[in-house]
Amino acid sequence: MDMSLSYRQAFKEFLPMVDIVFDRFHVMQLVNRAVDQVRKSQSAALDKEGKRTLKGGRFLPLWNYQNLDPQSKERLDKILEANKPLFIVHSMKEQLRLLWYMKSEKEAAKYLGKWITDAIEICHDYCRETGRRTLYPLRQLALTFAKNLKGILNYFKHFITNGKAEGLNNKIKTLKRQAYGYRDIEYFKLRLYHLHAQKHRLVG
């Protein structure tokens, strides 16, 4: 599950002996949120030339770097080269992605602990040098991970995610959005049952 406080409290009350595993996709979603917060704050503070550099690159820092095509990588590299805070938070995001390739809980604990320490120190040093709290979202992210360390590391005990369920939920939301909602709930249910069976569609 995600790090929702209400979910955690419910599990502690009714299922105290069950391990809580914070889903890796929700963890990376928090990271991307921090990256986007830094991007927004930088965009607001830049002059016209700086904003021109960032223009059209809103989503590039949120994608996995290795999945970008060469043209997008070149575009992102230029954005990061011209924007130090965004470069820092993007680098930390890419480093955190390596966490999920750790082979044991012990190895992951060591890696994540080092990442949290580095993130807090980097934010402190940048604030001291510039007098700006631009990287504050990264610091808050590191503190959130520190508070929820066990739930994140439980992934390496069970190796489970709810990625398929999240993917299905996104398909349902897309289906509903494309039709601007459904008045007939029974028809909507039939469309959901048919969601994975449909292989062709009319175009034009």
C-alpha cells in the first residue's frame, strides 16, 4: 500500500501482526513529486531565458533516464546542465531507482540509509551556500523515508507490489474519462469485464 496514515492506523488496529509493504511504485511517485516541486519553484524564479530552457521539458525529469530516446535525453541533459537544483534532485531520483535492485533486506537497508543521509546533507549544504531552500522537498522526502523505513524495506522480505492493481485502476479511470462517465452502471460493469478481452478497435 501507499504511506497513507489512515491505512497504516487501520492495519495496526485490526492486523497488528501483518507486515506492511509500502509499494515501490508509490515510493517512486513521492520521489517524482519532489522532483516536480523543485522544477516548479525553479521555473517561478527564473528569468525569461531560463524559462525558455525549461519550456517543454515538464515531464522529462520524471521519466526513467534509461527509457528516454536519444533526442529526449539530449533535451533533458541541457535542462539539467542549466539548472543545478533540478540536476541534484534528478540525480538523487535516479540513484534511488537502484534501490529496487538490491538482493537482500540488509543490502537495501544500507543503501537506503546512505541515500537518506546524503539527501539531507546535500540539502543542508546547498541551503548554507545559497541561502535558499530550493531543495527542501528533497529533504522532506528523505525524512519521510526515514520515518517509514521498515515499510519500505519490507519489500525485500516479500518482493510484492500492487503494480497490476494500480495499472487496472488506471485503465478503469481512462475508460470512464473517455466516455465522460456512464449513466448506466450495469453497462459500465460490462465494459469493465470486456476491458482485457478487447483486441481491436475502430479508428477514423
